[in-house]
Amino acid sequence: MGAGTGTGTETEPWTRPEVGALAVPGATLHYEVRGAGPLLLLLGGGNSDAAVFERLGAVLAADHRVVTVDPRGNSRSTLDGPPVDQRIEVHADDAYRLLERLSPGGGPVRVFGSCSGGLTALELARRHPERIAALVVHEPPAFGLLPDAAERLAFIDGVYGTFRREGTAAAMAEFSALFGGRPAPELPEAHDNTAFFLAHMLRPSTRFLPDVAALAPLAERIAVAGGRDSRTQTVHRPAEVLAERLGRRLLEFPGGHVGYVRWPEEFAGVLRGALAGVWERGGAPSGRPLTRPGGRAAEGG
């Protein structure tokens, strides 16, 4: 979640990405690959695209094969038809299809999800636990987990209403309450996706509720994180509840909601340690789909 500012410029030849396109049902995904080593999928959220991870990806590419992607509908990942409300389940299926393209052997990979990208990552893990070696989710906006969920979701509806009546600037000003009244973080992005985010991503993503019971068997491979500078902000609260529900200690990362933009080297250091620690504790993936309460197997993508 945040406002865009345009992309930065990479100078090191080894951090320049290989660019690809993947046709998926209803869209064509733009993705980028940097570096060599264990595959690490970085999933952004809100109105972000692959550009938001340029600096972080450049650091991590020293020892990872880093994959970034524009979520469908954002920037270069074009929809086949007119804009529609987005579903986290569909974004998770997109992520799975991307892994099948880039890591077709079916082995486990490392995943980092930021904001609604964290929700996508959790749903990917629920559907395909065999593909998850280690997962770190950073401040996923699962407001439905909060004790005051109805109030939080009513606020989101109000932001959407303001957008429809008064446009993006007024809506984003109202939206800033999630960040302690400060403007939403400025983010690098290939194109400005704010209107699409407000119209088609904000309400569906914040209403998505991770299936914590179904994820419990995978909890040892999941780390839940938040920003040091966003601890007092509403956007931080769902991570605290999710970590508690999964029986995990909440990890603290540098910066705020998108600390990796301003502090890529520091953020990468904490992320490397978190991914390594989760993998060591979690052991080998089981290879079985996780089940929802009642024993029904989770559907695949």
C-alpha cells in the first residue's frame, strides 16, 4: 500500500533482471529474475509492482535467485479484459504458476510477502505447502483477525467511498490513518496503480481472512514480521494477531510498512536470517495439501 514515485536505476550488471512474461487465466504477468542461488520469490502488495523490490532484490541477488512480479492488473501485468475486483486466491494461483515456470521440479522455495503480498503468500502456502521451504510475511493487512474488525473494515469502505466521490488524492489522504496519519509510504513503481488499487484491490484484499487453522501445520516454516517504525500504526496490528495465532514470535524489521525501500541492505540482512532460521526449525516440507477444519483438502491452484 502506498503512493508511487517512479523507478530507480540499477548500475551493477549482475543485478540487471532477466524479464519474462507468463500467460495465466485472465492476465499476462510481467516478472523479473536476478542473481543465482536458492529461489526467493518476493511478493509485493497494494499498488506495488516489481520495481518496489529493485534495491532489495539487488542486495539479495548476491546469494539468491530473486524473482519479482507485477501483480495482475498492476503496471505491466495486464488483464485480458476490463478491470475487475481482485481476489487473493487468484493472486496465489498466479504465484504458483510462476513457480511452476521458473522452478518446474516442484521443490520448495523461499517466499517473502509484503502487505497484501503477504496474504497471497499465506494462501500459496496453504494450497501448496510442498513448494514452501520458508515463508516470511510482513504486515499483511488481515484486518478480519482483529477484535475490532468491523470498525476497521468500515473504515476501508469509507476510503473506497471517498475515492468514488472525490478521487484518488482525497481517498489516499483518508487512507493515511492506517499509517498514524502520515501519508502512505512513497514507493517506486513502473506505473501509477493507485486508482486500480483503490477501485479493485483495497476492499477485497483487506477482507481476505487467512485460514489460520489450516496453516497451523506449516507454522514452523512461517515467520510473521512487522516494521520497527510502524509498531504504533494500525497497519501493524494484524501481524501481531497472526503471529500469536500461529504461535510465533513477531519479528521486527528495519523501517516501517515498506522498510525494504529505504533500508534494503539492513532489511536483507534480517530477511536472510529469518529465512534461514525458519528453514532450520521447520525441516523438510511434507508435500501434502493442508486441510481446512473438518478434514477437507485445500483446493489447489
